[in-house]
Amino acid sequence: MKKTHALQIVCVSVVISGYALPGVAQDKNAARDLAASCFTCHGTNGNSVGNVPPSIAGRDRAELVQMLQDFKTGKRPATIMHQQAKGYTDEQLAAIAGYFAAQKPAPVRVPSKAGS
Amino acid sequence: MTIDRREFLKWISASAGIAALPACETTGAGGAGSARVVVIGGGFGGATAAKYVKLWAPDIDVVLVERSDRFISCPLSNLVLAGNTTMQEITMGYDALRSRGVRIIRDEAEAIDAEKRQVRLARGDVLNYDRLIVSPGIDFLDTIPGLRSPQARERVLHAWKAGEQTVALRKQLEAMPDGGVFVMHVPVAPYRCPPGPYERVCQVADYFKRAKPRSKILVLDANPDVVSKPGLFKAEWNGPYKGMIDYKPNSELEDVDAKGMAIKLTFDSVKGDVLNVIPPHRAADIAQKTGLITANERWCGLDWTTGESVTVKGIHVLGDATLAAPAMPKSASMANQHGKFCAAAVIALIKGQPVTPPVIMNTCYSFVSRTGAMHVTSIHQYDVAQKTLVPVKGAGGVSDKSSELEGTFAWGWARNIWADTLA
């Protein structure tokens, strides 16, 4: 377990150092902030309510990278992901995949009932 | 709420004739303890910002000021009009957000003193802040003389803020006799939720088809064409709802006659059994009072790297109240994304860390029936030369056509954005 975790950290830091916008200083939260745009549909940190669209927390990094690339090139059919993956650079997609791969699948939190 | 220790100390020092220390970004509002971020407005923008400042920087004190004890989602509220979902389904509480460690004060922000970095609440309490996030939503412009009286506003509804008006419009539609005419007016863009009016047309048509098949819908649009997903909406109107909907573009509203139940256009007057007029709107009152409105007396200009106001330092503005970057819609999805990038920027600014310009994504679904939906999506990357967020060319787009599969994703979207915002 520990070894896997350490490997993930290595992967993530490699990915992050590969991601940089022109003229912007290195930001240790860059991958998190990019991935946050996916939370809206895939849930906070990739843990999706009801698993629709699917949870992506803790998924294999290479698998996620491949999937995002396949959406981007149109190889993998989709209702919406093929349009969204095209909005990111390859480096950004890799950073996003690295972030979600490093997350632990967790029980979802849902809003409380009104008046509670 | 009682005055907390920080404010008490500050007032003691002030009354003792000692100048209060200016709020320091690293040591917190008023001096001792952690930094404080105050958020005004618990909608999609503000609640998300409050959640993520706390999640990503637990040491920061986060206070959310919200006047309601419940959150009612505008997305999916059109389904309530058709009886395709219930108010209960789109109404949520703030306890899950509270359990994240966000302090929630049920009150209304009455005034902001940007120099002293203080927010005064309607009940008289004063909150100090290091950084303030204002996510106030919209208020309506007073441009329709016939809607100035409360009686007129009760008769001719907007239902453009989900809640009582949603329920009231549903009741009007239920009370309307079969063979009646529902007339809707759409204001000139930009307005909250570009596809919203046209989704509403589909939902009302879905209800009429089922319950009042002889009824008609007249859409008076001040815009030259359907503002969002025109091809897709027209495919519905000429498909499953053929013969039910009359769409009239370039229909500028002059006035409303609530007694005579008529909408007056420049050259015409149109009667209906149920009128639904969405008045033009602007950033809500607190933004206006604070001098945050910078464009056309309606919207708040901001720095799209941090969300900070271009006029008032230390104040960040989110959501529908903002002067949109190019091709950026006023949507729940955008407000939720504003909340996250702003939270990241506010934390970085407080901690003296670098701020990376954001990449944000819009995803909006429109329901065209009880179960069918279609989407529009766009990705916005920061352009250093233009100093704003711009949509990525060749990315984003709309559905090929509405489908039940996308209806399932639309519900998934709703449940996830609610959780990402409120839990």
C-alpha cells in the first residue's frame, strides 16, 4: 500500500512539474485547481453522487490519461466528454488524471434536507 | 449573533483612542488568530466558495452570510412548472456545509466598508474580514412601469428566482383552462441562464400536451433569435411540440398591463391567460451599494485570475453578478466554477502564494420533456494577452439531439453540482 502511494506521489509531482502556463510561477495546487472543474459533474475529488457520471477518484492514472486522450481524439464515443477533453492541453489532462488517481474513493457527501 | 472576541477587542482598542490595526492578510481580521474570509450569498457561487476555502485551508475562518435557511435550485425548477419534479426535490439545507466548518449566519448584508474591511448585517452585527467574497445573484431592473405595484407583480410572475414564484406560476398554469394561451417574454441577453427560457417553453409544452392539449404558447423574445442551442430547441418545437408554440423574435417589451393581462410591444399588444415576464436584471443590490458595478450599470467587472473586483480591492465577485468574460454564460455551473477558482485565489493571496490563472468549464443541461435532455458545454482558458478567460476554439459544443441518456446525465449533473456546492 505504502509503495503504491509513494509511486502515486512521484507520478503526480512529475505531472505537475510538466504543467505550466506561460509566465506563471510553479503552483503546487495547479493539478487540484484544474481537476476542480471536473468536480461539478463527477463529484468533489471525483466521488460522484449515484455514480452518474462515474466516480473517478482513485482510478488508475494511465487508464485515465488514455481515456481522456481517446475522448480528445474522438476515438472513444461520448455524449459530452469528447467536447470537453478538447478544451485542455495534453499536459493539463495528464495533471487532471494524476490528481484523480491520487484521490481515495470516499463515501459521497450529499446536501442536508431543508429545515434540518 | 453576539459580537465575537475579535470584534470586541477591536472596538475596545478603538474606544481607547488607539487606532485599530489595519487588517493584515497574514494575521487575520483584527489582529489575533487566523485570517477570515466572509462570503455574502449562499447560492451556487458563494456556497461553493465557502466550502472550498474551508476544505483547502482549514486554518482560515470562513463565515457565510445567507438570508434564507434553505437553498432552492434554479436548475431543474422549470421541471416543477410542468409537474415533472417537485419543490422538495430541488430544495436543500445548509447543515452539510456547516459540518465542513463553515460558520453560517442567517442574515442579510446591508453595507460593506471596504476601507475598514467590514460587513454590516441587517440586524446590526459587524463582521471583519481579510477578504470578502460577494456572490449576490441578481435583482431586477425597474424598467416595466406596469409591474411596479405588488398586485401586478403577483399576477404577472417572473419565476426567475426559484422559490415562491415557481410554485405560484405552477398554480397559474394548473388553473388555466384548456385552450388558454401562455405568453412568455424573454429579455435581451445577457440574463441569468441563457437556455432557461427555452427549456421553460419545452416544459410548459410537455405539461400542456399531457393535461391541456388545446392550449398554446407564445414566446416573445427581445433577442433576434433563440439565445442558446437554437437549432436543438427549434427541433423540439417543430417535433414533439409541433403546432403548440409560436416564436416571435425581436419582440421588445414596452410595458405590461397586469389588469388586462396583456404585454405591450413596440407595435403590438398581446393578450394571454398566463403571462410570464422575465424582467431584465443586474448584479444584486449589495453589489450596487458597494460600487462593485462597473459595466452598463448592471454587472461587476473583475480580474479573471483572482475574481477580485476591478474597483474595490479585497472584494471578490462571483456568479451571475459578474460582467461575463467572452462567451461565458450566467449559469449555476459557471458560478460553481467561479466559487472554486476564487477560493483557490483567495487562499493563495492570504498565504502569499502564487496565483495561477484558472481554467474553467461550463456544463448546462436543458430538459425538453420529463426525461429527455440536451447539453451545452464550453471550456474557458486564461489568455494572457487579452487578460481574460476565453473559450477554447474547437472545444465544447452542444448535443446532436436531446435524449433520455442525457436526461439521466442531467439528473446526475444536478445531484453532483448540488453536493459539490452544499456538501
